[in-house]
Amino acid sequence: MDKTLREKLEKIHPVDGWVHLGTVGPGGAPHVTPVMMGIGDNELLFSLTGKQKKLNIKRDNRACISIAQPVTMAHVIVWGTMVLRHDAEAQVMWDNLISNAFGDAGLGQRSRAISWEGTSLGVFTPERYRLYGFDD
């Protein structure tokens, strides 16, 4: 992942915070929902529930995320592609996402098996981004 993008994401996004995820809905309309996000080595990781956004990603993997800082309106917008994962490695990545946000006790309270029917791990590959309102 681009170093500048990583730095700004880490600055603006608390590990237990939410972001807005936009997917391409049926007929091409945007579908936007708040989701949990973690920052991986080269990708962004999402805990995804809800049938519609997963169907959207399966049909058209283009996605966009938006993170805004209250009051200052500093924000990051990232466009890219997303894949849904339900394999053993994805389970470990999801567990780490939740543990980083809520600690081991929080993971215990939110423990779940990754599955299409329940929670999916969304792995988002950034392709381009826009930064606004950062002083540095």
C-alpha cells in the first residue's frame, strides 16, 4: 500500500472506528453502508454482514471507502476492488481485525465463523485515493 495513504489512514481512522463503504448496487446505483475497517499490509480489511453489499461485491467488485474526521472535515476517499473471503486464512485475518479493535476480550464476545451466510471478510485493494484537509 502507498506509504502516504497508509499514514493518513492511520492518522484519521481509530482501530475501533467505522467507515462508509460504497458498492455498486443493482442497476448501477450506489449502495453505501457503515462498516468496520482494518489496515493490512497491502490491503484494507472489512467485517461485512448484510446480504445486499455482499451480493453487490460478488457481482461487481468495484468499491469506494470514505473516512471523515469530525469537525475538521479532513477526509480520505479510496477507490479500488474488493473480494470476499471465507477461507482459514481469512478467519485469522478477521480475528486479528476484531482483536485489534476490541482486544482479546472483545474478540471473545464477537467470535464468529466467517461464512457467506454470516460475516465475510472483505479484502480491498486500493487503486487510487484522494486526501483532503491534512495540515502536513
